[in-house]
Amino acid sequence: MQLRKKNRFLKNGAKKSGNLKKFDFNKNSRSLFAAWFVVFIFLAVCIIFPLFCVLISVRVSDFAKVFSSVNFHQALKNTFFECLASSSVSVLIGYVFAYAVVKGNIPLKKFFSFVPLIHLMTPPFVGGLSFILLLGRQGFVTHHLLGLNVSLYGFWGLLIAQSLCFFPMAYLICMQSLLAINPNLEQAARSMGAGNLKIFFTITLPLSAPGILSSFLFVAVNVLSDFGNPLIVAGRFRVLAVEIYTQLTGWLNVGTSAVLGIVLIIPSVILFVIQNKMLKNFMPKISSIGGKNSFSLGIDFDSKKYSGRFSSIIMTLFVAFISLCVAAQFIAIIVGSFQKLWGVNTSFTLEHFFVVRHYSKGLVNSVLFASIAAVLSTSLAAVSSYIVHRTDSRLKNVIDVFSQIPSSIPGSLLGLAISIASNILNFHSAPVLIVIAMTVAFLPFSYRIISQSYAQISLSLDDSSRSLGANQMRTLFSVIAPIASNGIFSGLIYNFIRGAGTLSAVIFLVSFNTPLTSINIVNLAEQGDWGKSCALAFILTLITFLILGMGYGIIKIRERKIRL
């Protein structure tokens, strides 16, 4: 009996291994203390100090100027109205998509489950650029298919672009909440005569409500921080993220930009705190991105069919339509790359690809900086997660907070803060500043993934390693990190992909001698040079998908070796 209890105890993992002590964070662990010191200094210098610089750069007159401005009031109203609308539509699409994949009786379920995840891995500006090609004044859908002479720029265009851009995030969270529901509850209700509709409203929807709310909060933070889509699609529809950029680059109003950034970060932090509590209290961490199933996408759906024939048809049509919209974005970018002039001269040409070779320096910089930042952010996340979750460090709560807080900082404010801090320090190395901005921006994602991976590893392994004489750093790199390698590698791949296409966090930091592909794409789009912009976007998207495919292949090979 005692042996059985012991075996069960060891299987339960870190949370249930209360009798196993975490490593003591003491003076004898000099290597880990050094790592902790590096992490703490990085968080202090690259997050706290830049935000402090923003605060001290603001004067009372700047607040008075901003709050008395009619443009500010309009931008503020537009921002929060758009945030509410885009977040709601994104969550609605994400939840219905997740329900169809998890509970619905639809064909090609495995294929459709991949669509949002692949879309999540594309550069964020693809949505805005493809919107122009498809729904602009000379758009393929609006002008050529429907023959409409309309412009969807502004609120409606931004709503469409952001909804398609952010619904994969909502899909991931909602999918996990649906998978966590015990199917026996639904089966019991069905055996008592309840129909599919009643089961949905009395069991499925209430039990998945925390996931819906959590996904809304998560998406809302990202919508508030979105810069690329409003810059390309919003037109005269002013939002705060773009106003920060306009005030600094167009009018050189550092104080005004700083005030707008402070105004924007307040709701972002509030939403972040609420969302973080929701994830801890009600939701499992997103294990389909990180941890054991990262990038393998091995989703085990219940074989039971919970939808009737009519609802299955509706869900199939809905999922197919959203997937078609996602595919149309990629197709528009590809076709636009080979057309002489979009909407006017559709003849085939390779001219754009020959011309964009002049932008090769930006492409090299994007790949190089994203690679360095991905390695740094993932390494910092691995050490931070270990300190927080597997040691007794007194400052682990501080590291936990500051490892996640960058996710609540709008990209435009982060870039502005680092720019102001660099001017105060008289440090103007654009490559270093860009790498720092990327590292800070993507640190929270890696941290959450790796934390979840560590949480699945029993503390008994630490205890065994300690009994054999290994110190903390050796335990981390020789025992814990190899077991959590899928989660670590997933964070690395994701950070590279997002870093290669990042826009808002680096737009204040680029220089003439240090261009980036994402900035070049936006500049070409603003000039109306759609062909060159599409060609660059196509090349960058190919690179990101190549890296994604390599990462997926490596993980599958590792899984096969483990099985053998």
C-alpha cells in the first residue's frame, strides 16, 4: 500500500510533490546566483529603466496638452471601441472554430485544427497588406469580383484585419477550455434526453466560460498593442498606438508621445493582471503551443460526435470559410508578388523580386537580429522559470512579475521607451537596441511556455540530482532542460518567427544603416508599391515557414527517438 502511494506521489509532478524540497537558493550555488543576477539586471535595465525614462520625460504641460486635445479624445474613443469590437469578434470566431474542431462532426478535422496555428506563425503585417489587395479600392474582392467602388479603410477595415489576425490566440485558449471539459457530463445529459442545444447552453458553454473570458482579455491586450494593422488599414481612423508614432516622427513631440504611451499602458496592465489571474485560477496553460505537445500539434479529440447533421453542416461551412479567408491572405501576397501592378496590370512579372534584392540588407538584419533575440529571450526565460518554479529564491516573485509584464507593454511604447533611454545614456547602437527590444517583447511567451514545461516535471528529479552531488546549474542543463526541450525549442522557434516580422517595438529604433524587412514592407505599402511590398513579404513568409517546418521536423524526430 505504501509503495503504491509513493509511486502515485512521484507521478503527480511538481505541484503535488510537497515533501520534496526545492533547491535552496544559497551562497553555495554561485553559478545559479550569477545567472539570477544577470536575469535581474537585464529586467531592471531593459524594462524598468526605459519605462522610468518615459515617466521623467513627461511634463505637466504635456498632460494638459494631450488631455485638452480633440484628436486625443477621438483617438482614445476609437481605440477602446475598436478594442472591444475586434476582441469580441476574434473570440467569437476563435470559440466557434475551436468548438467545431473539438466537439463538431466535421470532415478534415485534423487539417482545420492546423489552420489557426499556421496563421499565428505568419508575420503580423500580412493581414493588413493582404486586406488592401483583397478589399481595397482596387481590391480583388471589392472591385473585381463584386464591382463595388467602396473603401473599407477605417473602422470596418481594421475590424476585419484585426479579427482575422487575433482569432488564432482566442482559438488556442478556447480549445484548451473545451478539451478540459469532462465528456462524461455531456454524455450523462444526453442519456437523460437533453438535446445538443440544451447541452451546449447548460454544460459546455458555462464550463468553457472562463476560457472565453480569458481569451477575450488576452486578445484585448494584443489589440491595444497592435500597430501594423492600424498603420496600414485604419486610414484616418486614429488609434493611440499609431498616434504615438505620428507624434514622435511627424511632429517630434516626445512628451506628447510619452503621455499617449502612459495612457495606453494603463488599460493594458489592468487587462494583463486580470487575464493572468484567470489563467492561474481557471485555465490550464496553453499546452498546445508549449510543453509536451508543442509544434507536434497532436491534438487528441474525442471520438464522440456532439453535433447533429444540420449543425455539422453549419460548422463545416463556417470553418471552411474562415480557413478560406486565411488562405486568401497568403494567396493575395503570392499573386501580388508576380503581378505588374495590382488591380491595373495583371501580367506576370519577376521584376519585383529583382528589385527587392536591393533590400537584402534589411532581410539579413531581420533574420540575424531575430535569431539573436530568440536565443537570448529563450535563455533568459529558461533560467527565470527555473529560479521561480524550482528554487527558494526570495526574489522569485519579482522575477515572475517582470518576466511577464512586457506582454502588457504596447510595442510602440516599448520602442519609444528604449529610444528615450538610449538618448539619455547617449547610446545609439541600433542593432543592440533592436535586439534588446525584440528580446524584451518576446520574453513573456517563452517564459510561460517553459514554466508550463517545468511544471510537468516532478521535483523528485531535482531531489535525485542533488543527492548525487550536482549543483543547480548542472541540474538545470543536464536534467531539467533536456526533459523540457520541446517547450524550450518551441519558444525559440516562435520568438524567431515573430521577431523576424516585428514592427511596433522596433520602428523607433531602426536607422538608415540598419534597415529591417518589416519596416521596408510597410514603407513600400504606404508608397503604394504593392508589388515590391508583396515580394518582400512573400520572401520573409517563406523563411518563417521554412524555420517552422524545420522546427516541427526536429521535434518529430526527437519524439520518434524517445519512443524507440
